[in-house]
Amino acid sequence: MPAVAGQFYPSAPQELKKMIAGFAPEKAVKKDAIACILPHAGYVYSGRVAVETAAGINIKDKIVLLGPNHTGYGAEFSIISGGEWLTPLGSVKIDTALAQAITQRCDFVEEEPLGHQYEHSLEVELPILQYFKRDFRIVPISILSDNVQALKKLGSAIAEAIIAAGGRDSAMIVASSDMTHYEPQHAAEKKDRAAIEAVIGLDEDKLLRRISELNITMCGYAPAVAAITAAKLLGAKNAELIKYQTSGDTTGDKSSVVGYAGIVIY
């Protein structure tokens, strides 16, 4: 069941569709993506970044969703391998075969619904993806760990599972992350530029160094590391920043903002 419908986004289907439509560009040239990074705040703050990014992607039939675990519940790597997720726009089934293929290759990923029950970072992406594509399956993985080797192993396992399940083009990866949290606009933009540059360079090690050296409070850097690792194994050569803005661009208060970036990896 949705945990944040009516809070992060409207719970009424028509109102939700209208809000997403209001963020969508009139014309979007779609490209095939191996992975993308989308923000996960309330739609009023980060919805435009997420929608404009998703609008330019040919969304695939299978999506591996990677997000940070904000609640602390569940395992370090929590997956759900069966059933379906509900949103105001309908149900999204879980791809059991792909989920099991990932866990078979990555023994520390645990079947743990509690890691998802109250978590918003993956849920908020679903209505946006549903708006642009009605039928797809997901593999949701909530990440509480910052173990670099484990994150890279997870990325490798995802890539191997996707290739085995139907080839490199059979699935895409969505990493959910906001950027700098609660700093002045100028400081947030400077830090976020450094993190975004590392992501666009497909350099997960540089991203980790910059997170540490500059104290960048990017909540989904762990999912981003796993996604970059997987994307490169799936043939990624390029990445592009589609849109960046902060909460201050919505509220007008630039004294303490959260940054949001939409990035496509292809």
C-alpha cells in the first residue's frame, strides 16, 4: 500500500495526473536509457525535475528501483520479490524472476518488506513512471548500507541478472536520490555540481570521494553507486544532466534548500 499518497503527491488520481501533466514538457525527444537518477521529495518541490527527466526516456518493461532507506527499518539491502505495489494510478507488479535472479547473485540482499513499508524514496517515482507508461514490472531494493564493495557487488549482480533475464536492453535502473540537504542555495549548488560531475563522468569512486571530502548530504549516493556500476557493465558510455533545481526555486527561500537532479545514463 502507498505510504505517502496525499502527502508527497495527491491521492486522487485525476489530481495526481493533472499535477504531473503540469510538469511535463510539451515536446520531449525520448531516448533509450540504461539508468537514470530521479529525486524523491514532495512533487511540489522536486516533481518538475523528476517528470522532465522521465519524459525523455523510453521506459522499459522492467525497472530495477534502487532507493535509500530513510526509516532504518528492515535489512541493509531489502528486496521484495513478489506481489504488487499500489499507487493512486493503479498497481505495479513485481518481476519475481528478475528479483530472484538478483538475490541469487547477491546473497546479502534480503527478502524484507519492512524496509519498504513506510519508505517513500521508491514509491514516489512510481506514479511518474506510470504516467508515461502504463504497464511495467519492478524490482524494488531499499538500501541502508554504505559498504562500497557491497554496493558495487549489488550493481554487478543487477547487470548480470538483467543480461541473463533478457539481454542488456530488457530492463532499466532507476536510482532515487535527492542532493544536498538544508544548506544555503549557493553552497548547495556548488556541492551538487561536484557530485553531478562525478555521476555524469560515470565515476562512482569519484562520487564517493567528493561525498566524503565536501560533506555532500546526497541521501541516495549508495543507490547511485550501485546504478553506475551496473550501467557501465550494461554498456553505458554517457550521462546527461536533464534538470537541476532546489526547493528554494519553489519556495523563494534560498537560505536553506534541498537540491534535486535528474540524470539520464545511456
